[in-house]
Amino acid sequence: MKETINNLKRVYKYGKKYKKNLIIFTIISISNIAINIIYPIITAKQLVALSSSLYKELLIAALICFGMSFLCDFTTVVLRKNTQVFFRGTTKDIQINAAREILKI
């Protein structure tokens, strides 16, 4: 456990200039969690509206589900791109630093 924490500290040292990407990653991940918690509630509301023949409410719930699905898919695309920038940049910095250390020897 202690070794893992030390490794995370070392990696964070290289990822400091990508801090903005890390913050965006955290915010989008939390929003995706919220969307995925609310989604089953809206789906249950659709089933109740369908069984009660409330077609207007069913249509509204369906549009909300569509919007939430679209938002979740869009945030997933942004999250992947953001994660890619963070990991590629951090990996590149680690590789450059490792090469410098090797060339010093």
C-alpha cells in the first residue's frame, strides 16, 4: 500500500501540467455517476406512465431518457479524449525524464 502511494505521488509529479485534464476527468466522472443513478428512476416513471395510459407523461419521460442518454454518450467521448491527453502527456514526460536519467549514466 505504501509503495502504491509513493508511485502515485511520483506519477502526479509528472502530471502536474495536466492538472486541468485531471479535474475535468473527475467532474465528468461524477456527473456520469449522477446520470446513471437518475436514469433507472426515469425509466421506472416511463413504465408507470405506460401502464396508466398517461401518454403525455410517457413522451416527456422518453424525451428525458433520450436527452440523458445523449448527454452520457457525449460526456463519455469528452472523457475519453481528456483521459487520452492526460495519459499520453504524462507518459511522454515520464519517458523523456527516464531517457535523460539513462543518458546521464
